[in-house]
Amino acid sequence: MELKTITDTLLTGDADVLESQVKAALDGGTAAKEILNGALIPGMDIVGERMESGEMFIPEVLMSAQAMAASVEILKPLLADGDIVSAGKVAIGTVQGDLHDIGKNLVSMMLESAGFDVIDLGVDVAPEKFVDAVANDGANFICLSALLTTTMDTMRRTINIIEEKGLKGKVKVLVGGAPVNQSFADEIGADGYAADAGSASKLAKTMIN
């Protein structure tokens, strides 16, 4: 089983075929680490790029991300401790007062696919919870999502509290969501802005490197 075949199937989002190909590759002697790093993670990089360019849409991206997650579950028991090197730890949530979670969930899946440890704090997340994720859980990235213009200012408040607690140097703050743009991110002191899940994953990887 060629790794490119697995990558191509991941791009179609067909979880059943992908799982059977991953199992066939394992049966054929391909190491789990090689399948993960040589086929699945590069495949999700392509998914992110295609989402960014408008070639793939949210339903297709979700299918690929879910197919990836199912295949990773097959590989996990066969991966040694050193085979998965975490890209970083991310605490993600929709800010206080906002209950939208589709965008946040998609970013979370893309980050996991890119090798990040993700702490999903859910929706309506108070600034203090993000602070706790840095101080107590060792998150080195915080991703703030908002879909309502009325909750955008909570992003500012969250960053202010992070600064007040002396944690700004320990964590990178990324923001996103329909009403958010680069100028607002700059205004509130965020470290980065992503327009979609694909670019969020790419930006986080760039920043960790």
C-alpha cells in the first residue's frame, strides 16, 4: 500500500476505505509512525490548504478530519511513546457569552490532525478558564473563537487578563470567527488571526517552529 494512496483517500473523506487501507498498510509491514507522518498528517496539511483556497468546503473538511481521527485510533496502540511528538498544547474555546461551536470544533480537529494536544474548553468560556489552561495545564497556545460582534470584546478582556497575570510571554493567543479580522486582532494584542480552520492550523505550526 503506497502512502500516497492513503493520502488521496483521506482527501476524499471516505473513512471506511481509509481505515481498510491503513490496516492493509500495517499488515504489509509499514510502520504506524510512517503511516501517520508520511500519509495522514501531510494529507491534512493539503486539506487545510484547500480549505484556505476555497477548493474544499466545511462539510468535506469535516469528513476528512473525522476519517483522519478514526484512522489515528487504529494507529495509536502501535505507536511508541517517541513516535508522536506533540507540536504543542492548545486550549481552545468560544468566548464567554457566545454559544457557537462549529468553527471552534473544526479548528480543534484540524489542530489535532496537525499533531497538537488540544484542550477543548467548550463554549461560553470565561477569561479565567483560559488563564487556568495556561497556568495549570501548560497550554502554550490559546485559540479564542467568537461568532457574535457582541462577544468580540471578551477576546480583548481575555488577553488583558492573561497580561495582568504575567502569562503573555508564556502563551501565544490566536483569534478567529466571522466578525474578527486582522486589524481587530492587532488592536487587542493577539499574536495571530486565522480566517478559517486550515489557516489556523498552518499558523499555529508556523509559530511553534
